[in-house]
Amino acid sequence: MENSDKRHIAILGSTGSIGTQALEVIDANPERFQVEILTAHSNAELLAEQALKYKPNAVVIQSEEKYACLKDRLFDFGIKTYCGADALADIVETDAIDIVLTALVGFAGLRPTMKAIEAGKHIALANKETLVVAGEIVTAAAKKAGVNIYPVDSEHSAIFQCLVGEFHNPIEKIYLTASGGPFRGYNYEQLKTVLPKNALKHPNWDMGAKITIDSASMMNKGLEVIEAKWLFGLKPEQIDVIVHPQSVLHSIVQFRDGSMKAQMGLPDMKLPIQYAIGYPERLLSDFPRFNFLDYPELTFEKPDYEAFRNLKLAFGAMADGGNKPCILNAANEIAVDAFLNKGLGFTEMSDVIENALQSVYFIEKPTLEDYFETDAETRTFAHSRILEKIG
Ligand code: NAD
Ligand code: MG
């Protein structure tokens, strides 16, 4: 392949779980990709190391304190260095970029993703929070700009893979599979006493801290339900969740003739990452292959909506629409941080989110600006609720 055929990629959040795995995919396919931009929140050491290896055009670090260290390390190598949220939003407009992998975490993904779409860049979307918060505006902007949003989330990648060749066929229903996380089978009373160290141990996936807690509380599945609504243009009643503890059936589409398609594979995020950034081609991989005899039983269960209240709250926020999913997301981000770092109880996270959904003003048709205001307002509200709870 000629150099000019290489896909030029920006990786937002290159030092995280998805970001580092994306770089492994690129290592295995050096003739396919050219790394243009790398960004991180505060891990300047790893970002500098990555920059020296992949020789991007520019790197951006969010943290101002770490900027000097990054700049020093890269000064002699002709790699541009920038710092802060504005630089992150601006850098995605760089002419040379073809595709932006949004592998950063949380609401912070919204602004750079919108900017990238408006600049005509295709998106490989890992940052599900962006679609949860502002799915309507983001998908409309993508349509207007003629850019594609390729899902990286394994469940959504599964649905997308099932839909290739079927885009003209209406979807009757989708089933998102959920592993159930480390507390599958726990009742509400048992969940009250679980600690961060227990919640951080996911049985099947090795991921960043925020999504690992979201998986333990099943908020991750709630966010994914909303993400699926926007990615695939579905009505809430067309989306169902089924617990499948082995995590090899990554999700299922049911068509109007009753036929169902599922995508299977071992749980390895490199597969959906490489499908998203390599689409429409399936790139060669040496990932371990699935062996049916290692999995004599694939099992399925109904989620426990009473114990895992977050899932119910997410379905409710999706049904209410407007800025409710934005409130859900912001309250959850603050609650997860408080659970990990400030002693908030595991089930108290749902209390905070529920209170925020009841208290923060509802906007039926939010603008992009409204989402930023709702996010800020909800964070303030959630902080004060948490202070009341933990003193
Ligand atoms: P992570 O915490 O491991 O990495 C996050 C990356 O984003 C890091 O590079 C960090 O420096 C950067 N970052 C964090 N906050 C930032 C901010 N405010 N501004 C700029 N950069 C920031 O997270 P992860 O597990 O890789 O998850 C990334 C996204 O992908 C999340 O939205 C998550 O829900 C989604 N996702 C992850 C997985 C997985 O297996 N890890 C699977 C599906 C979806
Ligand atoms: Mg997922």
C-alpha cells in the first residue's frame, strides 16, 4: 500500500485502556495507519513515550502542570505540543486527519467530537458518554457533515457488524448483552457494602476505572442502551438487555422476519477497535481464536432491575429524553468519582443520580449550550448531595 493510502488517525485519550490497545492494533498494521495526533489527560510520561515512538504531528495534554514536562521531552523532535481543553477541541480540525478515535472518558469527549464531526472527520467512537449526553445533536451533525460514526464499544460493534449488508432492512429489536459484572446475583442489601477494590475487579474485561465501576453498577449497560438508540436510530422499546456472563456473544439483532444475527468472539477490545478504524476491511489478526469446547455452555439471564437501579434510571432517562440522559451522565460521573475516592457507598451512587434526575431542571429540546449548562448544574448538585451524605 502506498504511503498516501494510509489512514491518518487522531487518538484522543491515547494513554488509556482503549488508546493503548488502539496503538497495539496500529503496531500490527503499520502499513495501514499514520498516527497524526495523540492526546492524554495527565500521563505526560507515557504520552511522550508514545510520541517518540509514533512521531505524530502534535500531542495535547489536558493538565497544565504536566505541560512543561511534556514539552521538554519532545522539544528536540519537531513534535508540536499543546495543553488544555481548547487545544484538544481545535487539534481535531487538523487537515491531515481522516479519522478520530474518541478514547477519552466522560463528558469531556463531547466538544472535541462535535468539532471533529463539523470538520468532516470520521469518528471511531469509544467515548459513549458523548452520545448519551447529546446523541440527537451529534448524530444530526454527523449526517449533515456526511461523516460516519463507527462504534468501538463491543456491543455496538457487534450490532454494526450484524447490520453490514442489511442497512436497508428495518431492525425489529436489538439485545445488548451484559456480563453482569463482579456483583452478578447480589441483592440490593449485599450491594450496599461492596468496596471499590471489589468493584474494580471485572471478571471478563480489563478497562479504565470509570467504565469498570459503571460495569459493576450496570450503569455501563444503561449508557450503552442510550448509545444504541442514537447509533442505530431505535425507539426505546426496541432495545433490550440480556445478561450473558461468558461475554462471547457480543450482541444480537432481530429482524422483522424473526431472524436473529449475533456476533461472537473472545472478549478482546482490540477486535472492535480494529473493525472501527479499519472498516470496511477486516484486518488480519493473530488474536487467540474462540474454541467452542472451552465454552460448553452459553447462558442468559434477565437483568435484576431492582438491585441494579442504575439500569432502570437509564431506561427512564432515555424515555423522558431531552436533557435527562445528560443529567444521568453528569451525576454518574461525580458519583463514581466519590465512590472511588471519597467513601460514597456503592448503592448511594444511584441515590445521587436519582435525586439529580428529579431536581435538575428539565429541558425538552436542549441546544448544545444547554447540555454544557445542564452538565455543570448537575455536577454542582451532585457534589452537594454527596457532601450531605458523607459529611
Ligand atoms: P481510561 O481511563 O483507561 O483512559 C481514558 C483516556 O482519556 C486516557 O488517555 C486519559 O488521559 C484521557 N482523559 C481522561 N479524562 C480526560 C479529560 N477530561 N480530557 C482529556 N483527556 C482525558 O478509559 P478507557 O477504559 O480507555 O475508556 C475510554 C472510553 O471508552 C470511555 O468512554 C469508555 O466508556 C469507553 N469504552 C472503554 C472500553 C474498555 O474496554 N476500556 C470498552 C468500551 C467502551
Ligand atoms: Mg460495552
